[in-house]
Amino acid sequence: MKDLHTDYPECLYNSAKDLKLGTVYLRYLDLPIPALITIFELERPAVLAYNQFRKIMDSLENQPDDEFSCKGLFVLAIAQFETMLNDLMIKILQFYPQKLSLLKGVSTDEKTTGLAVGQEQLLNGEVINQIIEASVNRVAYGSLDNFLKLFAKVFAIDLKDLELEQILDELIEIKETRNLLLHNNLVVNELYIKKTAGIKRSTEPGRKLSVDKDYVLRSLNLIADLIYSIIVQVRQKYGHFTVLPLLKKLFAYNFTSPIIKFEEFCVLNEGNDIYDGPFNMPAGRASSENFFLEFWQAQRDGGALNGAAMVHLGGSVRKLAFLTEVFGEFRFPYW
């Protein structure tokens, strides 16, 4: 297995590995802003998980069949898979919080606990993000079958494209073996028999299952193939959400005047997924428009903002705060 890499544009050199535009978006839902989704942020949890699986499998293949190592790496890998699913769900819901309605009424095996919201969360706009995380964690406590089907629904991915039906029973068995390992020393109990579906390694309570090198490698290969399929489907569905298309939407949000056009203000560098200079200031612009045009220019050439008094912004101070956070995430290099 080879590492997978995200094809980041050069303009994200400073920020590619820690983009958090989803959390920024949730803080400004009171504004008519576009979704801040990019494929680079969205797919990252899956790419990281796939590469981690590759390292775990390489480590297993190059060592003796040691019981403790196999069990430890098995537990680590399943935890990595579950974390990836949760992180992907949280990411897509940050960009499309209206999809939270899809999680309502989903049954779990755990009692739903109340959501505690502190003053700090209220003040910094983290309430919706906390609701998203709590909702995803609640659903994750339920059956793997329901979670994966809901995952596909939220991402608008066809289950057939993931070939989930062919491997679901085996995935469930793998998860329940992990649970037995953690909670019952791999001794089969009624819970294992009840929760596993078409594939059961034993229906005899009290029998001890094995987690050897062959079983772990087969299990991890199966999950790695699923992660790869998820990455392929996410890229096909969301791969067009790159930097420049988002910047075009942000510019249109920032400037509603027909005299201010993005393609006339700057050079749209489609090949490098960014905007470049030289910059042209349109005639007849208002003082607030002049301020924001200089702001956009400064993100690419480091120029000064002239007359940057807040009085020129009128009711656009919050818009400035939003754009400052967005460009603070991008941290574009100078043109």
C-alpha cells in the first residue's frame, strides 16, 4: 500500500494541514455567507486514516505473529477508523449544519445525555459546533450498520458505490471482536452473538476467539479498502470545491455593486487556484468598498490599508471580522 496525498495548491502552503474553515463558518451563520467548504479540509481525516492504516499494516507484516502486538495494533486501527468516521461527519455538518436534521430520531444503544453549554461557548459561537459533535458522538454509540448508512446519506454518497452491502456483516464482526477484546478478554458472550449479523466466528458463549496476525491483516485490509472507497467518492462528489471557486463566492458576498467585478479587480489564476495582481481599483467606489478592496489586495501583496477607520465600514464591521477569520485560515503567501 502506498501513502495517499492531497493535491494541495501552492497557495495553501502555509495552511493546508490545519484548515478550520468549518468552525469559522458556524460562527457567522447570522450573515448571508457562502459555505466555506473545500475538498482539502473535508477529505483530510480520511487521507490521514488511510495512511495510518498503511503504517500499521506494514508494521504487522514485518514482525512475528506476536499476540500482544497484534491485539494492540488491532485496537489502535479500529479506533482510528471510528475516529475518522466521526471527524468526517463533523466536518460535513460544519459546512452544512442543516443536515443535522438527518440525525434526529436515530436510535442508539446509549441514553442521550443533556448538552451542557457554558458561557464561553455562547460568547465565541461554538454552540452549534458543540451540538454537531454531541449529535455525531450520540449516533456513533449506536450500531455500525446505522452509522455507516447515515454517513452515506449525510455525504450524499450511494451505498452501492462503497460496496458496503458486501462487507457490512464482516465489519460488524470486526467491531464486536474489538469490543470483546476490550471488555471480555475475547470470550464470546450473548452481546457478541446478538450484535453480529451474518458473520459470527462463534455462536457458543464462553468460547475464546483469537486475534492473530492473519485475522488482523484481513480485517485491516477490508477497512483500508473501505476508507479508500470513501476517499474516492468524497473526491468525486466534492472535489470541485477548491480555493478559487470559494474566493469567487466570498468576493460576490463582499461586493454587491455591479461596478466591482472580481475578474476586473485582479487576475484569476485558475491553474494555481488563487487570485493574483496586478490590482485595479474601479472608479466610483464607496469608502467602505475601497476599504474592502484594499483588504483583498493586502492578502496577496502585503500592502497597507489606507484610511482604515471603522467609521468607513458602517454596518460592515462583522463582515470584516468574518473575512479576517477566513483569510486568517488561508494565510496566503504574497503574490
